[in-house]
Amino acid sequence: MPVEVHPHRVTYARELADRMTAALDTPELVNVLVTLDALKIPSAARNGVIHIAPPGLRFPTFTQVESTFEVTIISGPPQDVVTAWERLDRIIDALVTARLDLASAEPDYFVTKNGTGYPAYTLTLNPALFTHEL
């Protein structure tokens, strides 16, 4: 019998993206893109992007997988760091208000292939536990 993960980590990431999108439903944050696709980051970074990356995995038992998701929040404009930082703060505040399971946030910097740098934060969520049914 095949081993199946409930809920699937990709499904969890999509649901997380939906919750984040709902949290950003304000006039000043409505243009922030929430995506699982890193290729969409450069074109949308000026207004703000939340990128949900595949999770890190830990295996505490034979039937459990602990998944820790990291989310990168990027904002522009790249030539106005203070404005970008203010938008980053508003995005983080919206996610906190939405009661997402955030564990920590570290300042970061996102550089596109053309060398443009954007202020960013890397947020780590508290681990999610997925159980394999045998």
C-alpha cells in the first residue's frame, strides 16, 4: 500500500497562500503578490511579493514529517529603502493580525538576476506536522 501524506505539503502551501492573500485585502496592500512560483518575483517586487518556498523537512518518527516553511517578503522600490521597509512592516503586521503561525522574521535582501536589490524579510513559520498513514 502506498504511503500518503495528509494534508499534502503543496496543498498546505496553497492554503497558506490563500490565507496570506486574504490578510492583505486592504487598499494599500491589495497589489502584493502571494506566490509559490519564484519566477514571478522580479516583475512584481515593486509592489511587494510574498514567496512561499518548499519546506524544510525533519522526520521525528517513521510516520511523521515535520515541515518548516519559510516565506520571503520582498518590497520595492529598490531606490527607496525606507518606503520599501514601511511596506514590509505593513505586510508583516497584516500577517500577524491574520494569526498566521509565524515563528520568526529575519531581515534579508533579495537580488534579481539583473542585479537589482530589494529589501526583504525571511519569515519562518512554526513547524507543521504531517502524519503518514500506513
